[in-house]
Amino acid sequence: MAYTFVDHYRPIRTILRVDALVVGLGLGLVLLLHPTNWFDALGFAAGAPTMARLAGSALVGLGVGLLLAAADPELSVGTLISAIVSNSLLAASLLIAYLAGEIGRLTPWGYLVLLLLFVVCLLTAVLPIPYLRRGIGL
């Protein structure tokens, strides 16, 4: 096949990179460092730092994995399924926590951060689905 400058996977690569930077490395590093004054300023209840640091470590690993996956020439089905599952679980967790009132005393900036995280997770969970139907990496 001839070389082309058109990358048919550009939208999914872009959302994988955005998700890796915002959710994986951004939220992951914040949870890993666990600055309680930042959480209090946004209205999040800063609970036990051990669980937050464990979640931050996992999110940093997810972010690095997504950045490396976005750089691959061909996207594999396993990469896309892991992105779909992990981000749909994160989006569902954020939605359930919001609906249950666990994060009810947020400031306007806190709501903005929550909305940004939810939208990025939801987009990363939904956008790879058409690529799976086309059979990438099969």
C-alpha cells in the first residue's frame, strides 16, 4: 500500500492523548501528590490519602499507557477495549458519586473540573466504538 499523509485514526489518537494528559497524568498526579488544600478549595472532601494515592498511581499508569498506545502506527483491539472499559468505569463512578451527593458541596471551579473529567472520560469511552466495528487490529 502506498504511503499517505492521511491518518484515518487521527480522531481516536487525539482523544487518547487528551485523556492521557487530562485524566491519566493530570488527575493521576494530583491524586498521587494529594494536596488537601487544593481539594478543599474546589469543594472535594479530601479523605484518606492512601486510597487517593493508590488511585493516582493507577491513573498515571493508565495515562502513560494511553500516550504510548496513541503513538503506535496501528491501534489494536486490546488497546481500544482497555480505553473503553477504564474510561467508562471512571465516567460511571463520577456520575454515581455526583448523583449520590457524595460530592455535593463543590465550588463552581469544582463543578467545572468534574464536568471536564466526565466529558473526557465519556468521549474516550464512546469514540473508539466505531473503530472496533471496522475491525482494527483483527
